[in-house]
Amino acid sequence: MFTTVMQVCIIVMAVSLLVSLAGVILTKDELSRAVMADVIFYSMIAIFLVWRLFNTSAIAYEIPLLAGLVCGVIPTISMARI
């Protein structure tokens, strides 16, 4: 049951990632592109974390740690440049 729920969660996150990717491609506004790029990044990290529940990885803790550090810096810089 838990496996099925997590697989559904991965599918939902993948669909939201693809919708955000389409939004980045189709929109003309630079601020919207920056925000959607952040949503894509967060979606990729979330998919990795859920995938990590099923598979072993040597860098399981380093990726979320680095993503947490980078996620605070990159959105601020990208929105400040616009």
C-alpha cells in the first residue's frame, strides 16, 4: 500500500514538473520563467527524495543538503537580476 501511494506521488510530481517545464517554454515573462525554473528544481529534488525511499544511494543525504543550500541563493539572485 505504501509503495503504491509513493508511486502515485512520484507520478503527480512528474506531471507537475512537465507542466512547469511547458510553462517555462511558453511564457514570455522573465519573472514567471524564473519562478517556474525554481518549481522545476524543487520538483526534481522532491522526486529524488521519494525515489530514495525505494532505492539505496551513497549520496542520499548530500543531495538534499546541497539543494537546500542552493535553493536559498539561486531564486534570490535570479529575481534580483530581473
